[in-house]
Amino acid sequence: MAFLLQDENVLFTGALVLMFMIALMEGVMTLIGLGISDLLDNLLPDIHIDADMPDAGPSGGLTRLLGWLRFGEVPALILLVAFLVSFGVTGLVLQMFVAGLVGVLLPGWLLAIPVFLLALPQVRGVGNLLRRFAVGDETESVGRKTFVGRVAVVTLGEAAAGSPAEARFSDEFGTTHYVMVEPEGTETFSQGDSVLLVEDQGARFRVIRPSSKHLVENN
């Protein structure tokens, strides 16, 4: 207990305490028919993020990170709890190792960034594990095949040959999907333009201009 309450460990112990508080609140609120997980998922947008998208500036980088962590595929509360546990335990283990090696504890702020970076792969591991149970291994590939024929709207950047841009569309279930799109030839698409997804090319979709207004309205 003395080790956990050392000033150098407060940051990591606090993460574990916060995790226990969230778990306790979730249990209490579930008993009255309202869980924190449901509230958090309802507050957050229902988004499927493609982790294979190349970066498109700061927003694209954040999108890749969230997709890599399986945000949108696993309940956000579970990812938050996984991060708190990973951050707290990793920090304390490192402090124990350092104390055993040199006899002193390092300042918590000095370990915060490396511990944060070490915690992220652990969160992804939890997300991958739960995603397999929740949606199965083939859901993502099947889902991408159904994207062909959809009309999306360019939301970030300008799509040109060799320069993909980010686009968004909603499926029949109301889920919003973000994909990278790229046309062929000399045609370009700016932010706000509608594009028709015609071919899945892995990290991006080849697009053309929709042939009719009716097609745009139906999507």
C-alpha cells in the first residue's frame, strides 16, 4: 500500500482507482436499468473507422489511431477501462523494476508518455479479442464489399489521381463510414462533392462522379 501511495505512483494508482470507480458506477446503474456503457455509446457518434486509411492530415491521423484501437467496433467504455488498467499496471510494474534496479522511483510525469505508448497496443489487443467475439473475423471484409455502389460525400481534402481524400456515407442501418477515395484520370473532387464508389482497392476506393441525381438522392 505504501508503494501504491508514493507520490511518484499517484498517476498510475489514480488510473486504477478511476477504473474501479467506473466499474462500481456501471454495476450500480445497471441495477437501476441504465448503464454507463449505454450512455457513453449513445453520446458518441455511431462510426465505423477504417484503420487501413492512409493519413490525411491531423484528422486522418486521429482517424487511423481510433480505428487501430477498434473504436466504433467495441464499446467505448470497455476501451476506456482497458486503457486505464493497462496504463496503471504498466506504470506500476515499470516503477517496481526501476526501484529494484536503482533503489529509487522515477517521477510519474517522466514515465507518463512511455507508459501511455506501451498501453495503446494492450488496448488494441483487448479490442481485437472482443471484436472477434462480437462481430466475427469476416465482418469487416464483407462490409467493405458492400461499400461498392454507395454514394459518399468528400469531407476532407481534394481527391485526385495519386492523392486520395476522405469521404463519408451512411448505410441502411444508419452507421456512418469513413473511407479514402481516389479517382482516375484528370477528374478531381473537392470537399462536399458526391462520389460513387466503384472499386475496392484495399486502402482506398476508386470513385467516379454519380451518373444521376436520382442515384445521389437514394444514397
